[in-house]
Amino acid sequence: MLSQLAVAKDFIARHLADPALSPGRVAGAIGVSPRHLSRIFQPTGVSPSRYILEQRLDKARQVLADPGSRHLTIAEIAHCWGFASQAHFTRVFRSCFGCTPGETRPFIT
């Protein structure tokens, strides 16, 4: 099961920016049922959906914290990492990290 977990995580990493990425799509890509995918992820303590969300949030936070990305709007960054709505992105970002995406950006004088 650990090798299936590694394959699933690799598929997720390669398709993270795709807004259509879902546990069902991951399961189909690695040849298991969505229920079996959930069992594969059990040792991680998070569901496949939560894992995808957390990976997207981490990537978005890295971009937001990079001073070289100041030319991108928060909406553009959210969209780049598969979030359809900036409002949803801001809500889940704040819930995960305790601050807004705008507060994550470095202050440049």
C-alpha cells in the first residue's frame, strides 16, 4: 500500500495545478477505487481531498512569500493552484495558516 501511496502522491504533485484534480481522478489514474484510495491515505491521517487541498495551499503560500511573485495578484496565484474562487482560497488559507494570503506577502518598501 505504501507504493500505491507514493504513486498517488506523485500523480497529485504532477497535476496539482489542474482544477479538475479530485480523489476520483487520482483513484482512476492509479487503478484503484475511490474507497481504496481513502484506505491508502489512512496512514497519513488525512483524506485524499484534504491532502490535495493542503498541497495546493502550501504551493500557493510559497509563491505568495516569494518577492519575485509580487506582479501576480492573489486571484492569479489562487487560480494557478487550482482554486476556482479567490474567496474560497482566502477562507481556506486563513483557516490553515492563521493569516490571509495578503498578510503572507513580504512587505516591500
